[in-house]
Amino acid sequence: MAFLRKLRTISRRLLAVLRRHRLETELAEEISHHLDQRRRQLVDEGMDPRDAAVEARRMFGNVTVIREETRDMWSIRWAEIIAQDLRYGLRLMRRSPLVTVIAVVSLTVGIAASTIVTGVVNASLWRWSAMYSEPGRLVFLWQTREADILTPTPADFRDWRGMAKSFDSVEAYTYRAMTFSTSGDPEQVQAAAVTPGMFGTLGVAPVAGAGFLGPEETWGRHTRVLLSEGFWRRRFGADRAVLGRTLTLDGVPHEIAGVMPAGTWFSAARPDLFVPLAFAPDDPANNRNSHFIWVIARLHDGVTLDSAAAEMGIIARQLEAQHPANKGLGARPVPMAEHILGEPSRTLAVVAGAVTLVLLIACVNVAGLLLVRTAARNRELAVRTSLGASRLRVALQLATEGVMLAFAGGTLGVAVAAATLRTLPTVLPANLPRIAETGIPIDWRVMSVAIVAILGCGLVIGALPAFTGGRWRRERSMKEAPRWSSGAAQARLRSGLITAEIALSVVLVIGAALLVRSFANLQSVDVGARTTDLLTVRIPLPPERWRATNAAATSAYLDAIAERARTVPGVLAADITSHVPLAGGGQSKHFYVVGQTPPASYQEVPTVSLRQEGPDSLRAMGATLARGRFFAGTDRAGSHPVAIVNQTLARRFFGVSNPVGQVVCLQAPEHLSPPDNVRAAGGSFVRWTIVGVVEDVRYTPPSEPMEAVVYVPYRQRTRQALMGWAPEYLVLHTSVGPDLLPALRERLREVAPAQPLAAPRTIEMLAADSLGGARVMALVLSLFSAVALFLAGVG
Amino acid sequence: MGLKKSERQELLPGTLDMLILKTLSRQVLHGYGIAEHIRQVSSEVLTVEEGSLYPALQRLQLQGLIASEWGHSVNNRRARYYRLTAAGRRRLGESESSFARLVEAIARVMKPAT
């Protein structure tokens, strides 16, 4: 009984707050009436009217204090009402602990999952846009050849910069591996060579020091470097004193001009440093043929993408007319955000959808649980409402319980999410831009989404039982047994909830199953190389070595490295290669078969992918020979140029006939090629004889088709052969993993003391990397559907 | 003006509510009327800073022991009239008996030993 009275007191207080204003004016009226009466009475007793007024006030006391005290009575301390509801809710929870635990766990999982996904989306997508000024106006400028896109050449970049009017600025960059040496072992760093205006165009300012000033594009004035924040912290402990000091890169001292903030770089690459993109006067790559420059630009205010595309088309045609090397090449701007974020966006959209489903399932689950408990309290609630507790009051109490649960689950969920996000960047696939560098912080955007999710859940969970729990009809007489008038409605709602939950879970499970199956398919794709006991190490070469002018010396150097590598204990076979399986890449070369009908024009000459190998590398990789022979020690500079092709190439160019013995050329026919090329080759191109066919070795990710690949011995790389850069990988058939490196370094010290070794990866690691995105998706979705099933089953 | 300040009795804490309830047990009054009644009936021994009635009235109203209604007073002014509710009547009964017990206990303690 006392409990009921308390209930009414609380509801009265509640209503009093709502009518606060009216009560204020009423009190004022009451007090003035009282004072007036007292004054009259004093005057009747003979007091002077003015004195009576003063005396009446004195007898009354301090009006302001009185008003405040009265206000205090009705001014609700919300805490009191809420405290009571909380106590009641806690009591309920203690009475049915299992339900409480399940509810809280469900909500924790749901909120944690959505917070994690929001954090990832935030770190990779939203913050990306926040880093640059007006990112919508940034575009990539691609060169196009029919349906393919290419990176343009330095000459094209300069022409575009000079001729295009649609852009505020046009910048270029490329990546370089450079050797950074101090005392001790030389360290290999990833550098991005950028035009001086790059960061201005992006809209990113240095966090320390200054940026590039402009003159650095000229050779001779190019020896300045900007550090990335990560590198600055790692190597120099974020010491500002390094600014102005010099750093030796590839043997050349560079002045440390400044530091760029974490997350500056817009693609998935993580350059340690930024150097100016400058070309030495005799740099053979500084021409119209070497397609290795990326170009970005900022659209002029008011210029649309379409009009910029039209202008680039016109410019491309002008260049075509002026330079034979540009025949067939077009130009096209593509918004940067679309290019970089497009694919990860799609992945994240799928995951976000899955997470929303999980959250829904969790809410529905908890609502159902509470509904069951409400049904068990039917009798109690009926009694209560029949005695006059307002519907609103009861509904509020049930809703508070829901909000309490949501809050508890939500707080735990955010804590779990925070812990997970700290470790997540190491597990995520590399194509989510920049996450590894900037981490995944929980900033205001993530927190607000989490809070909205928690409140939303609380409302949903609280509102459902409240709606049904509040629908009690008053009984006219207490003598009758209370009728549970809402029982039927409740039962219907409950079965509806269960159906919804099961439906949602099924959707998740089906989605997960499909993804897992496609992932399994990808995984079982034949690599064509050995799937265990294969180690690859990168041996980045300094610029003097990778230029073709030094081909003979470079070959000798690589020979020595390979030979020493074979002496390391545990190594069964080792040799040099230009590209490792599953790591992508490949040099694009023209290809035609001598004796077959030559193509009619330059554009029609087909292309294949070129690899350079040592005599043992294909064997070390575990490639299977289908016809002919592997390379041998006798295939060297001066001997007959030989080549090996893969099955895809063989089928494409030779059909079913045997390619062995055929002669091919890795350039377009002389009469179609640019004269510069023909001159560089000494008048005619090298002709290669096919000596073997191997089963396809997979370099591209499993979801993409196999390429046509041609292998040549790196020893036969000469200036005239126009082979591009020297190979930079060592492949080893060994069961020892990256632990091999110290022993390898030891052996190499005798022949190549300054040679850095980088990126040791086993074939298993390469396989995991190439499947990255698909694996994460499959894992995540399986996890979610397992959780959903668990929740559905438990509820 | 009544008794001098030194002769006026301060109220024991908590008794104001009881006095109000008792006052309203036989009649319906507005705030001034309640103050006057207590002053007169106690021959001005019990003094209440008249304003302190109002927080007490609000409290009693929130507890559901009294209810109020607006009406017109003798000289046709708007005034708020208070009346006792059933719950208030019950509480008054409880308060009266516990107060009587208290008074008796004090008297017994104060009585000279025989």
C-alpha cells in the first residue's frame, strides 16, 4: 500500500513539473491574497494603512524565501524519480539474472560490432575526406589506351601541366625505394617522389618545418626531403632538432626540410619520406616512353569533370599529332575519391549492412526477452493499474528498464570496441587506405554514432514492452479476478518478434555462406608454384645498378648474390627473379611472333607481361615444365637470346602447336615503333627463341584472370634489349622462414656489404595478402551470422 | 500585536503539518484562514511565520493528504481553498495518537517521583 502511495506521489510530482509555470502564478496570487487579508484585518484593528502593509509583510516572513521553498516542494529532483526507477529496475534484474545477462551480452555484441565498423569507416573514408581541402575537386589524370588505363610518362605530365586550363594545378608522383644510411646497416625506405606543389594542391600543411618551395624540381636543387610523421617518430623520436640536418639517401645528402602529418598520403602506400620528383639531365626514364608517373590535379573552381575530360581528350589528340609515341593514347580525369575509396567503400557497405542486421537482431532479442518477463508480471501490472497508477507511469518504468539495459550493454560494447580497434589495423587488408598509419581512433563521429545506436536500442527495447504493458484496462471491481486483457496482443507481438529475428538471422547466414564459399573457391585456385617452403626476399638495387647502361655489371652482381644465397644452410635452391607469385606486378611488353602476320599498326600490337629470371628461379618456385627446358647457366649475355612462355601465352599465340623453337620479339615491329626506341636498340630489336613452356604461375589475385607471361634470363638483359629495370627479388626454396635473413645477410656481406634486404615473405603470407579483402569479408560475416544464430537461439 | 517574542512558543519540528491537518479537519479554509485559526485558537501562543504555511501546504498536497480548489473569498477575491482528503484524515488520526503518546511520555518523565 505504501508502495502505491509512493507511486502516486511520484506521478503527482511529475505532473507538477509539467505545470510549473501555472503553479508559479497561482502561488503569487495566493500570497498576495494572504497579505491583503492580513493588511485589511490590521487596518480594521485600527492600524494606519501604511503601517499595516509593512506589518503584514513582517508577519508573513520573507516572500522570496517562501516562494523558493514552495518551489522546492514541487520542483522535481528528476534524480529522485529516476533513482527510484533505477532501483526498481535493478531489483527486477536481480530477480531474473539470466535474462539480464543474456540481454546485456546481446547488446554488448551489437553495439561493439557497430562501433567497430563505424570506427573503420570513419578512419578510412570519412577522415580521408577531412584530410584534404575540397577533396571532391581532386582527380587522377590517367592515360588511356582503348579500354586500359596507364600511368603517363614524365613528358606527358609536363605537357598536360602546360596545356590544360581546367585545373588549378597539376602534380605528379612516383614511388622509389631508397637506401637510407647512417652508421650501421643500410636501411631501405619507401619514398614518394612528388612535384613541389603536391601538398599545396592536396591542402595538407607540414606539422613541423616547411614544405617544398618550388625550385626542387630542378636537378641540383632537389636535395631536400620531407619526413612522414611516422618515420620521424620512429627514427628520430619526434625530435624537432632534426630539421635542417641532412640525411643521406642513395648516397646523396638531403636537407630535412620538414615533417608531413600522419595520413598525408592518399593511397594505401605508406611512404616513409617525400623527395622532389626531379630528373637528372641524362636520366633515360625522362622521356615519352616510360610510363611510371602518377598524375593528380585539382579541378578549377566551377569546372565540371565532363568539361575537364573533354579538354583532356583534345590535348591528347594534339599530342598524338605531335609525337608518334603518343599514338593511340588518350587522357581522362577520374575523381580521386572514387578511384581510391571505391572498392573499399563497397566492402564496407556490405559489412555495415551486416552489422545493422546484427544490431537489429540483438534489439529484437532483448525486446523479446523483456516481453516474456512482462507477460510474467501481467498480474502485478493489472493490479497496479486498477488501483490508479497512471499508464504513463507504468510505461515509463518499463521503458527505463530497457534504457538501463541498453546503457549497460552499450558501455560494455564501446569498451570492447575500443580494445578491438587498437589491434585491428594489423589484421585488416592493405587496400583500406592509411589505416595502418593513422590507426582507428574513436573520435566524436564514432562516439555519436555509438550513442545514437545505444539510445535507439534503448527506445526500441523499452518501447515495445511499454506499449503492451501499458494497455491495461481498469477493473471496476477489485473482487473480480484481474483480466489480463493484453495477453493476446502480447502473444502476437512475441511471435512476430521471433519471426523477425529468425528471418534476419537467416539472411545473415545465407550471406555468410555465400561469401565463405566464394572465398574457399579463391583459396583453392592453383598457384602454379609451390605452396609451402618458399621464401621471397626483396633486394632493392640502387639507381646505378638498375639502369640498363650497367647491365653487365648488374648481372654479375646478381649472380654473386644468388650464388651466396645458395650456401645458406637450409636453402635447397635459390635464384634471382623480377616478380614473385601472388604479388602482382609485371612489366608490360609488346609481343609478336616472327613469321606470323605482323599487326597492322602500333596500337594493334598485343602486350604480354615480362619477367626476368635466373637459371634456377623457376625451379625454386616450383613451377612445372610443360614443354622444352628451363633456363640454364649457359644462357647468358652473348649467347643466343632465349625465352620461356607460360601456357596462357602459348594458347593465345600458338593455339595447340608447340611454341618451342619459335622466335618472338618483345617490341613492336621496327617499322611501327617509335624511332627513338629503334635507335636505342642499335637499329633492330632482339629476337628471342622460345625454349620452354611452363604451367601458369599465378601473379595476380585469384579473382582475376591469368596473364600471358614471357620469361627471359636476366643475364641476357642488355642495353639493346630494352628490358627496363633489373630484377630485385631473391626466391628461395627453403623451409626456414624469415628467420633466414640474418644468415643470408651474413653470407652476402662478402659480396654485397651495402645491400639492404627487405620484405621477407613466405608463400603463405603472399597467399594471405592476395586474398586479403575476401578473407576478411568472409570471416566477418561468418562471425556475425554465428552471433546472430546464437542470439536467436538463446532468445 | 499579541505576545512578546519571548513568550511565543516555537513549534516542535514536524508538528506544523499536524496542525494544518487538524485545522482542515472541520472546515475548508484558504491559507490566510488557516494561519488565523491557529493563531486564535492557540491564543497566540503558537506563532508561525505565516509564509511558512505555503511550502507545508504544497508538501501536504503533493503527498495527497489535502486537496485544493480555487474559489472566491468573502470580498469576492480569488482564493485557493484547502480541504482534507481521506488519506489526510487517516494520517491525522495516526499523528494525533502518536503525538498523545509523546506528550504522555514527556509528562511521565517530568512528573515528580512519588
